[in-house]
Amino acid sequence: MSPTRFASEHKWIYLGAIVVLLAFVVIGLVNYETVKKTNEATDKANQLADAAVDAGYPRPDTDTVVRALGTDGGIVCENPGGALKSALWKINVSNGAAFVGQRPVVGDTRALRAEAKIIEIYCPQKLDDFRDRLDDLDTDDTVRR
Amino acid sequence: MASMDVPADRQPPAAAEKTRAAVVDAPRLTWLTLALMTTASVASLRAAPTMAVYGLACVFLYLVPAIVFLLPTALVSAELASGWNGGVYRWVSEGLSKPLGFLAVWCQFAMTIFYYPSLLAFVASTLAYIIDPSLASSGLYTAIVIMVLYWTGVWVSSRGTKALAGLSSWGLVIGTLVPGTILVVLGMVFLAQGNPSAAPMTASHLLPQWTGLASLVLIVNNFLSYSGMEMNAVHVSSLKNPAKEYPKSMFLAMALVLLIFILPALAISWVVPADQTSLTAGVMQAFDSFFAYFHIGWMTPIAAVMLISASLAGMLTWLAGPSKGLLEISRSEGYLPPFLQRLNRFGVQQNILVTQGVVTTVIALGYAFIPNVSSVYWIFSTITTQVYLIVYLLMFVAAMRLRKNQPDHPRGYRVPALNVLCTVGLLASAAAMVIGFVPPSQFGGGSVWSYVLIIGCGLGILGLLIPWAFLRFRKPDWQTEAAREEAGA
């Protein structure tokens, strides 16, 4: 990159972008809550680990599950069946493109239903709405296990 | 505003001189900056959790498309850009015809209109993760974020190529290269600690599961992961020595894109079991699980900010590239009304950007506030990628024609076996277009023929009917004075 870029007339645009991004980093760190390891969180993590083993996966580290999902499922349980959230994950059931080449594919059945298991354990009251969305999908076993 | 609204050839002499100078004296870019811009428009970590689900097979899913699509696209565009300035519109104009050159750049431009709302909705949801996750379900919040970010992007783009070149290349470094390296190093640490990989890494897992049509759809659609490699060729005249430097920037971009796509996806698949890399729970949940293993969950909001910066960097390159190509052919041939040909004082196609912005705004508001629109928005991803494939079909044919008809035209780089590469690229693009008519998961149990009809109509209207209407109804006086003089000379 040109060494003179920051001396250019656009310096303040770059500085503005840096300030905004740093502000979001600070907000993110302040808002970040460390999940406390409680009996309830451990019980739920064990349930999820058992479900993974039943589904044929290696048993995940329950401490990691506790840290990621806590007692309430974290972001997984934030309105999983909502219109905008569903729209986003529907767009993301796609190929490996990151930008304009993104295109929907036939998703893997188990990978698409993985979240349902988390919701069933952590926020079962939201499961029906989410299942309704899932049931609309036509899936296949595209992941080799 | 005054100088922004006046076509260069109708401005007072001094202003016109200034505007032309801004266009002629294009800001200098280094080949490294252009390589980073190209990488920023194609690759980011956003796709990593999605592909991590496939485990070791993600290597196959990226390498095969790299051979049949990335390599032809990158090498052929390297040869073309080393011989002709201006990007895809110029190559197709020279190789086939000017109306087809307009069609090519129109398709490259029009498809992005539908892309921005979904990209910015992703940014809005990632931002919500940082501020308050419940915001992700709010239509008002999503609409505000899309509007603010999109119009800020338009404003930055309208300040000239140099402003966006800096932001997009730094966005790639901060938003993709740094976090990507962190993911890969942590993944290696995980394995070095003696932990077994969460996804099986045996030779038999190198190939994806074969289930017939669904697997074919997955493999062929992945060709499109490399869409956009040629897009930044429109800035080739900003290089000091385009003939030598553009091919160099393409080779570096190719290597970076492959590394960014493959290694972080593999690293996630080593650490996070596939049942926790849910395809539906979102990108941040996968990063959360990854960092949770290493007891550095606080890294997740930082990674979110990094992902946002990479997404916005990519958006900036897409705002500036195709619209510039559309302007250049429209100015020389009078394919667009004079209003859309006007430049601002930085020599940027501000009115095209603003008009595109108005259309994008309407679509984005529909996405944010009308559930029926958002729930079927994925269909636009298919239609727009189909439209983009027209560009590649035209580009490969034009490259073969140019090699045949203008073999002695000076080129800084001549790709070996061009016809073979173009044929492979052409077949890959045609295959991707055919597969685009196969209904994906989201279409559920709907009728195949109704899906084919929807995609076919979308492709016909956006990719053929609208550009045809511009060509059919254009007026002679749409061609600028300067372009007429150039044509006469």
C-alpha cells in the first residue's frame, strides 16, 4: 500500500472509520458477559453432549458448551423463529462464497437441525416456531460423517 | 453541488478541464493495494463456519472450483487487463460488440443492487450481537443500519478511488487476514495439544458425501465462491504499469483468496463439532464456540467488529467497480441518459451511485419491514448469481475472439493455453447456470417448474430485458460531446 496514503486528503475518513470500529470493540467488550458455571449450565451442557453422542458425534467438551451457551442458550435462543433471523439463515444455507457469489444450496439435514437440539434443551418454548421454519426445508445428507 | 450535477462536456471550460483532469489523472494504486481490493471483494471469514460443517471435504469444495473457475477467471482477466484498460465492458466491447460490452457491465452492476440488503442485514445482525442481540429481530433497527451503512458507503465511494482503496485494503487486513491468522494458529494449537480433531481428517473424508443431485448442486454452486476476481480490473489504469502489475496483483489475490477460504474453515472444523456449527444459528455462534474452547470468549465481540469491517470493505469495492465500468461505456457510447453520466468533482459517477442507492433503499426497506419479502429474499441470491454468470460467459468468449482477431495487440501477460482455459471457464459457468435452476433447500417441496419459471423470469428481466430497453430507447444526444469528438478523431 502507498506509504503516503495516510498523508492524503482522506486521512480523516480513515480516522473516522478507526474511531467507530474501536468504539464498537469497547461496547462489545463492555457488554460481553462471562457465563458463570452453574449447576444448571452444566446439566444443560451434559444433556447437549449426550444428544450429540446419540446423534453419532464425538462427545463435545461440556466446559466449552457451558461457556458458549450458559443457561439460556445465548444468541441461539434470541428469537430463532423470527422473520429476519430466519431470512438471514436461509440466505446463509449457501455455498462457500463470502460476497456476490453467495447462492443457496441443498443443506445438510443434520447440520440444519443441530440448532433445534440446542433450542429444545435451552429454550424449549421457542422450539415450535423454529421447527415450523425447518419443516419447510427440503434437505439431504450432504456432509460425510 | 453545482459542479457535481453538470456533465463534463457542458461545464464551463475551467470546471470541465478540472473534471477531465480528475478522470484522466486517475489516482495511483499500487499492485499490492489492487490485490488486496480484489481479495476484499471475493473472500472473507463469513463463509468459514458454513464450510466448516463439511470438515476436510471443504478443501475439495474449494479446490475443484478453483481449478475450473478461479484459475480461468483470474488468468484470463489478467491477460485482458494487461492489454486493454477499462475492465469487462472494454474486453467484451473489443472482442464481441459494444452492446454486449454494455450487457456485460450492466449484469455486473445490476446484480449488486439485490446483494447489498442481504450483506448489510448480515452486518446489522453482527452489530446487534455487539450491542444487544435482541435488536437482530427488529425491522426498524435493521432498516436503519442498512440505510446508514449503505449511504455512508456511497458517500465514501463518491470521494474517489483512493479513499475506498485505502479503506477496503485495510478492511481486508483488519477484518480477514488478522482474525483468519488467529483462527488458524489457535486451531493448530488445539491439535498440537493432542486434542483429536472434531471433524474426521482421514483421506476418506476428503471427498464430500455423494447423494446425487444435492451434492452436485453443492459442488457446482461453489464455483461461484470466486465470483468477482475480475471486477477490480476496471481500476487497472490506476496502476503505474498495468501490463506487468495487474497480473502480479491477480496472482497474489488468487493465493490470498484460497488461503482465506480454506484454512479458517478447516481450523473451525478441528475445534467446533459439526453439531455446534449449526447452519442456522449464525456465524457468530460458531466463533463463540471456537473462542469459548480457548477461554477467550471476549474475543467474539472483537471478531464481530472485524467481520463487519471486512464486509464493509468488500461492499466498498463493489460500489465503486461495476458502476465505474457502466459509466465508462455509457459515456463513450451514450447508453445511459446524461443524468446518469454526470461526474462529481472527484470524477466519480455519483448519480449512478445515488440512483442505485434509491433502488437499493426501497428493496432494503422491503427486506426489513415485510416478512414476506425477507422470507423469500434468498431467491434473489440465485437470480443475481445467474445474471452474473452472463458476464463470465461473455468474458470467456471475448477473450478467445480477441486472441484470434487481435493476436498482435500488445499484452503485458499472455496466459498459456488460453483457449483451453476459456473453454473450461465457459463450461464451468454454463454448468453453474444450469444448476442454478435446481431448487435448493429453501424452496421446500414446491414445484420444480415454478422455481425454474421464477429464476428464468428474474434472469430475463434483470439480465436481458432492462439492458435491452436502455439500448433500444437510447437517444443520439445521450452521447457526450467529448465522446463524439473522440469517436470522430
